[in-house]
Amino acid sequence: MKNRLARLCLTTALAAAFAAPALAAPETYLVEPNHTYPRFEYNHFGYSNQIQRFNKTSGTLVYDKVAKTGAVDIAIDARSVDTGYPLFNEHIQGEDFFDTARYPTIAFKSTSVKFDGDKPVAIDGNLTVKGITRPVTLTVTSFQAMPHPMLKKDAIGANAVTKIKRSEFNAGKHAPYVGDEVTLTVAVEAIKQ
């Protein structure tokens, strides 16, 4: 009886030791700014859909594959808007649109992340533009978690999309001629810290 109890204790201890690595903790990843470019798309007078981007983004992503939880905290430098035309960059940084003199940062902070298996598929959160915060849901269209082949560190990457109305953020000048509905697309890569 004493030997069986000793074997049971040893077996339990070994099982716990081998199971410990499976109990992953949340891991924090720092946004990699050279591969993270939020874009926005809108219709221009019915002629075409215009796609612009922001060149400076920072933030963190938290990912726990085992617990199926995550968090996103992103800051976009609205002054880094890039339309390919310097005069237009200045124009949309004005009061009628981004008003970057008063509101230089666009922010997104998640409130929940929905998973399908071990991959996130939707991120609910709050988007702040021009000091106005509204709830949005980002649909994750692709996700990858793996060691970065060049940096030799764990990395994650995703593409996500949502639609907003710019008029809801006090940026609706020229609507409806210039489309009020804006598609926001974020391509993000982040490196484990």
C-alpha cells in the first residue's frame, strides 16, 4: 500500500511537471512599425474608391493561445497620413477631417477578442478619432503565429477590417458626394517581447 501511494504521488508530480509547459501565459508582442500600415478606403464622387494609409503605428498585442484570450492596443499617428500627394495630406489633416493639430493620434483599444480554435476571428473595441470614441468590431481575415524566420523570435501577424461612418467622428465634410462610409483595413505584424 505504501509503495502504491508513493508511485501515485510520483506519477502525479511527473504529470504536473510535464503539463506545466502547456499552461501558457499571455504573451506581449510589440507592433513592428515597418510592417504595420492601417489603410482607409472611401468612394470619391462615385468615380473611384480611394485608398490611403498611415505610415506610423505603434502599440501592443497580447495573445494567449491556450486560454484563447487576447488584447489589442494600437496608436496611429494621424499626422503620418499618406495619400501620395503632400498638398492633400495637409488638407485632410485640417479641422474638417482629422484635425491633427488638436487630435494627433487615432487609437484602438480592444474590449474582447473572439476565437475560433486557437485563432482570433473578431476583435471588439473602441476606436477614437478626433476625440470621439465609438465601438467597432474588427473582423480578422488572416492570422499567423510562428517564429520569425529572420529575427528568430516569436511573432504574430494579422489582417483585420471594419467599416465606419466618418460623419460619426465629426469628419463628414462633403458627404455624401465623398463617401461617408469608410473601410478601415489594418495589416499588423508584432514581435514577442
